[in-house]
Amino acid sequence: MTDYRRLRVALLGAGAVGSQVAGLLRKHGDELADRAGAALDLVGIAVRNPDAPRDVDLPRELFTTDSEQLIVGADIVIELMGGIEPARTDILLALNSGADVVTANKALLATHGPEIFDAADQVGASVYYEAAAAGAIPIIRPLRDSLAGDRVQRIMGIVNGTTNYILDRMDREGSDFADVLADAQALGYAEADPTADVEGYDAAQKAALLASLAFHTAVPLDAVHREGITQIDAQMMDAARHAGYVIKLLAVCERLTGPGVDSPTGEAISVRVYPALIPREHPLASVHGANNAVFVQAEAAGNLMFYGAGAGGVQTASAVLGDVVSAARRHIAGGVGVGESTRANLPVLPIGRVTTRYQITLEVTDTPGVLATVAGILSDGRVSIATVEQTVLRNANGEPGTARLVIGTHTALEQDLSETVDRLAASGVVGRVESVLRVEGD
Amino acid sequence: MTDYRRLRVALLGAGAVGSQVAGLLRKHGDELADRAGAALDLVGIAVRNPDAPRDVDLPRELFTTDSEQLIVGADIVIELMGGIEPARTDILLALNSGADVVTANKALLATHGPEIFDAADQVGASVYYEAAAAGAIPIIRPLRDSLAGDRVQRIMGIVNGTTNYILDRMDREGSDFADVLADAQALGYAEADPTADVEGYDAAQKAALLASLAFHTAVPLDAVHREGITQIDAQMMDAARHAGYVIKLLAVCERLTGPGVDSPTGEAISVRVYPALIPREHPLASVHGANNAVFVQAEAAGNLMFYGAGAGGVQTASAVLGDVVSAARRHIAGGVGVGESTRANLPVLPIGRVTTRYQITLEVTDTPGVLATVAGILSDGRVSIATVEQTVLRNANGEPGTARLVIGTHTALEQDLSETVDRLAASGVVGRVESVLRVEGD
């Protein structure tokens, strides 16, 4: 083997991803050295409990509880603990000690990204985080580098495997949310506390990262509009299928222009996570199971899609190790790290000022003039109707009593739509607003 | 605008891609400067004829016929002339003058890559070529960086838009190759001389680049096995559809291990371009029109797919400009360029030593014992039968005379298969070998 310069690699955390990273680093060390042009010496793994069982068999002497001692003196620090603290403190220590940092910590980057990137800039180090969004799918580098000369118009991503698994099974089996969730938990596709996934928190963190890269703007997590999938039921799934749609939890990052946008440059962005109807023929509709996919529309490049495994220990380890090799190459090449590009600094609009299409499902009294009343309320609210489908619903005695109206709208302002739905609910003719869903990808 | 360091950008060539690059550089200059951290001054465009009509309106004073003067003194040289010379000489001059180079020239890199990468290493410069494979689709960085810590097992790419357009229309319309080609030429999807596309030369160049990156091995173009699509006819398309397949021109880059591989490491690679049958449910089967897609299987990451426009002036310009921003960032950051990773140096096996599955279609005499004879020849040739379908063919009088045998094989060695097909053709019972196609993606 070539006599390479040796780099000291410190690993923080040895969970599902960390233990795989350590295992692969040791297994493929010679090969990775050839690729990096530097030997990658795993000098230690900081964990809370060195004796805890691991997914991968690793020498006991690598483990330590003293992360500080491990970090100081390392050339590359891999942070895979997750959570805010002590990850934040450890990463700042690593950067200030002259190390490059590799992390998969989307929660930390979505909340403390600017602090961490600033610290890296101060010392000329780099922070790599390919594994922080969409697992093994290379999406950070394409947005950060490959599309750096283009103008991204829109990203639509399926970036949470758990919710895609649940929605996909609901779609295929006609099952209800609670049943599929319970089964997903039993099978390990969903956690015991599924809140972060099913309420869209995980997807919102990834949306903030993707939007920051795509629009060269530091997008704070609290600017991301977030809705989860717990309200989606079998009837909504069935109605979607009937209308040629499928329901997916989407992270939508969009560049907005036009008269409603009063920013200095005439441009703004919207970043939002919600369940939406997408046409069955859209490429994202065929993303099944726990897979992820990110659909990107750019001014020059046109439509691009990136598809693959969005989670999993060894899959995510692939992305982490790609970053480790990149960090090693930079170390050898010299020069300072390339900082984040956030100088576009576009305002993030609140959800009320976003326009999309909607599908509104109402239960109404089955009497003459109802449709005219509903249409009048929509028109007064500046919501234009594209399609209406009316079905008579029968009561327990099999007699017609109420009707279901499924209304597809043209593009409308979210605030107008929301106020209009309130007025529909309060009108005498609407018994129940069954669902209001955005339509994306048309 | 921030007072950035100014970088001198020289453009060589102003065809479909070059004129778009120049136009976008000028149009989005301020924005690109913010992203790069450096002003990108387009200082000149070297062309053969400054007065030729261009796709984009550009100031006459930018044009020059003196490429040498333009190159010397540039910080970044964008080569978009195509072809081997003078592109090779100009790129070497640029590198030796201290410039970083951005190129989309797959023909040059596939034939003179090592010379160019060595020259870059000598002076510590970088060569960027995201636009050289699969147009606007970011595939070079994912393979070079994101997957640098993984082991790629296999790439299957639809990397030529013209042939995918032709095969897709043949599949949808039941038309013959020559008719669709003529129409594609009339519509601008195929060139007047379509040889580079339909004979697979273009795809072979891209396959050499992708395999070099994926397997960390300099793959010479002449090690790529190449077959085109001119033999594909409406009947083959129809038979493929009937059997649940679609025919695509694939670039296959594969890591091989096992008893047949006698390399020092026990590993080798195969790089090949040919029309193949892929199952209709494979993600590559739904790549329509002139689009490209690259399907990657890696040890840790699992299955990934990258999809988008594979050609087009403005689409390819997106990839070029991403490289220009990357080159500018590196210039500002300092340090030397990261060279190509080719130290794995795996042997490339000839096509005869590759194993795949096959579908063999034979016209045979419709007499008792024919199937036994055919099966015996296959068995003697170490080709194992998976499926057989026999159809009686009727002659002009509507009488049965001959039969068609469609044989699906298990995995077989190409050399065994090829010799077996020769023996079938020479046997008394086979009237004609209608087609032999590989099956991929099963």
C-alpha cells in the first residue's frame, strides 16, 4: 500500500448509522485511502455507554466516554449522535480545534446551521452533511455544487420514509392510518413515538436544509410551514385514487415572483411540508415503500429527479463515508473550506401568501340551489372552480339525504382559500368539510 | 454588490451549449458572484467564425479567433468546442497557464482523460466535467464524491437521448427503426449523420467516464464493448412487449468477482453498451422520450436513480455553470485541485467473459424433435434454459410450415452463448436466428 499521510478520524456516536460507519471504515480502509489520497485512521468512538450492544462488531478499545479528548487532535470529526446537545458543543469544539466536520444531524443544522457554518468559516474548515437529507441519496452536493450555476424554481421531495411507507400502504390496501401505523411500528418502519415522522417535523428539518441550499438563503426551521399525515383517512385515499391522484407527504420549496411578492428583488420563497394530492403519472407518485425521492425544477436544467433509500443505518453510512473521503481530500489539497452560500437572502413567505390548487370535499344538503350557494361563496372568496363532482349519499335507510361535493379549484391564494372554507363551513348548506387538500405536481 | 475578487473566465466555443453558457453568465452574473464568492468576468469567446449566427445574442466584441491569447491569463477556461483537436491542445495550455478547466467534452476525456488529468495534477489545477455525461443530470459529483465511501456494484444508464427517443417511439407506435429515425432527424432529435448516437459511440464514451469514476479505474474507451440499435426492428419490440420487457440502449458498468475473474484482487469490471431487454416495472423502463437516467447499485447505499434531461443547449449549460461556480469557489479557497481517483486500477474484462441472461429468438422447422435438438445444443454449450415459448408460423398459403422459438436463458457466459448461437445457426433445424438480446435489470 502507498505510504499515505495519515488523518485522525474521530467518531461521535455508534448507533444504527455510527456503528456501520465504523465498520465500513475499518473494512474498506485501504480502498478508501487510495480514493482519498490519505489513510483514514479511526482513532476512537465517543459514546455514553461503551458496553452497549452495537449493530456491528467493533474493538472495545476504540470506545471512550471522553468526547472532548477524542475531538481535540482529530483531523476529521464525524458527529452521528443526533439531537442538539452535546452535538452542537462538540461540533463547535471540533471546528475550533481545526478539524473538518461530517454530520447527519438535520435537527441541529436546521436550528443552529448559521452558528455552525459561521464557526467553520472563521477557521476555514468545512462542514459536510450529505447524510442529513434523504439518507443515501446524493442531493446536498447536486444542489450545492452541480446546480450552483442554475436557478432552482421548485423542489418537491418525498423526504420521510416512514410517512411514505404508511401512505403507500394505505393507498394499496385501503387501510386506515392508525392500523398501518401500528403495523409499521411492529415492523420497525415507524418508531414507538412516531410524532417526528407523522407530524412532519423530520420532513420540515430536511425542507429547511434543501431550501437553504437551493435558494442560497439561510432558511430558519420556524419559517417552514408544517402539517402531518394523521388526518389522512381511508376515504380520502380512496377519493384521491378515484380522481387520478395519490396522497404523499411533500416537502415543497418554491421560488415565488409576481405582484404579491413585495421583496426588494421581487422574489421570495415558500418552504412547506404537507400531505398533497399528486397526479398518478407524476414521477413522485411511483415512489413506494420507505423510499425517498427529490424532484427538482430548475430554470436551465429543467426537471431532475433523485431517487433512493431515505434512511437505514448502512445506507446513511454510505453518504457519511462519501463526506469523510471528501473531507480527507480537502485536507490533503489544502486551502480553506468553501462556506455556505446564503447571500441571496430571500424572504420566506408565510403559508397564507402561497398559491396552489386545492381539492375541497364537502358534505352538503341534497336540495336545489346548494351548488349555486357553494359556487357563490367560492367566487366571493376569489377561489375559482375548475371541476365539481357531486355524489348523492344515502342514509342508513338507503334513502338519499345528503350529497358529497368534490371541488377542484384553479390556483388560489392560501389565505383566500382558508377564509372561504371557513365561510363554507358556516353556511347553512354545508354539513361538514370532509377534507381540504393541496394539489401539487400538475 | 459586494466587492468580490474578479476571476477571468474564457469560453472556447459558442455552439448550442456555449452560447447558452455565455448568455446565462452575463444574465445572472451578480447572482453567480454571490454564490461563488467571486465575480465571474467573461473576458472572451474563442470561435472559428465570430460572425456566425448564435442561439443567444452576445456582444460582437467578446468574440475572438485567437484562442491562445484568450486562454493565457484566464483563471477559468470553459471548453465547449467538442472533438479532440484543438480542444486537447487548448485544455493543456489552459492547465499549464494555471487555469482551472470546465469541459463537456466526453469524446476527449474518454480518449485522452489520463493525459489531461495528469497535466492538472502536475500544476495542482482541477478539471470539471459534470456536463460530459447525462447532460444536466448531476451524476459526476455523486459518483466522484457522494459515493466515494461506498462500493458501486453496477451502473445501468440510459445515457443517450437520441436512441431513447427512437426506441421509445418504436415501442409506443410499433414503428420500424428507419421510419422513426427519419422522423427524429426531421424533428431535430437525431443528427443528419446519426452514427455516433445509433451505433452507441456516444453512449460508450459516457460509459467509460462513469465506469472510471465508479470503479476508481482509468477505463480506456477501447475497453468498452459497444453495439448500436440499428438491428432493432418492430418485431423485436413487439416480442419484447409481449414478454413484459422494453428494449433500451443501456450503458452497463459492472463490478465482477468470482472464480472466472483472475485479477490480483479477485475483482474486475465490465463496461458495455448494447440494446437490452429490461422488465417493464424497472424504473429505467419508464424513462421516455429523449430523457436520460442513471441507475446505480452500491454496496451500502442500495439502489439510487438519477433522472433528467440528457442533452439540450440550455440544460447542458446548467451543468457547465455549476462547474464554473465550483471552480471559482476552489480558486478563492486556495489549495490544489483534487485529482482523479484511479488507484483501484481494476482490469476490464472482454465481453466474452461477462455473464448475463439472454433471450434467443429462432425460426425453426416445425417437425417433431426440434425442441429436443435445440435444447441439446444449448445444454452442450453450458447455456441453461429458463423459459421456452413456441409459436407456429404460417406460410403465404396459411399453412403451418415453421415455428418460432423464444428461449429465455439463465445466466450464461457471453462466450458460451455466442458459440452456442453459432452452433444453433449451423444446425439443420434452425432456419434463422431472428435475434439474440441480453436481459438486464431482472
